[in-house]
Amino acid sequence: GRAEIMDAPGPGGLGGTYGGSPIGVAAAHAVLDVIEEEKLCERANALGARLKQRLASIREDVPEIVDIRGPGFMNAVEFNDVKKGLPSAELANAVRLKALDKGLILLTCGVYGNVIRFLSPITIQDGVMTEALDILETSIREARAA
């Protein structure tokens, strides 16, 4: 590396190999450049909005969906048993299993196990996203009807 960078820390200035490593800093800068150049933050927000819009559309006639939440493309949908007014881990798990049968891996979570979370890569191709949303919707409707 350049002397002005490599020689900048004085004796004892670096307390470990994890702090101030020029290679690590260069890698971090490269990652930040890619995030900026490829507008990955904007893409995360756009994908999250698309997911939330689709879930909101499904929610119009699926009252078991009681919440849709999350920042960017890290989202969750929460299910309740409408008759009991209680969290429905059974429905969330049934949706997960229906989706798995169709090739879509979903994770349930939450204190009551009634939440499905979405942590997809922001590099997902638009066609793959459409397919995933279609599988999700079909799985919700099938699990609800069962």
C-alpha cells in the first residue's frame, strides 16, 4: 500500500489485526462502492414495498393476516386465528409447508411461532421474485382453505 496510509498509525497505534488493517479497510470501501453504484439500498426498499403491496392485497380477503411489517426488504407477516383472536402458529406453519412443497423456503418465527419472516437477497432477479410471491400467495390461500 501507499506509505502515507501504511505508516500512518504510530507505534502501538493498532491494538489488533482486526482494527485499522489496510486490506480490511480497502475491502470495506469496495463493498460500500458496490452498494452505492448498484443502488442496493434503493433496491431493498423497492423490493420491500413490492412484497408489502402483495401481502396487503392478499390481506384484503385473508383476515388471518393481522400484521405486515419490516424495514426495507426485511419483512414479516403475522397470522392469527380469527375465531379465537389468538396467534396461529398452525397457519403460519401450514403456509411454510405448502410453500416448501412448491420450492419456496420460508421461516417461521415470533414468540408464538405465528410469523413468517422474509430475508431474501436484494440481488434476487425480478422473475424469481414474482415466482416467489405467486407461490407465497397460493400457499397462504391453500393453507387457509385446509
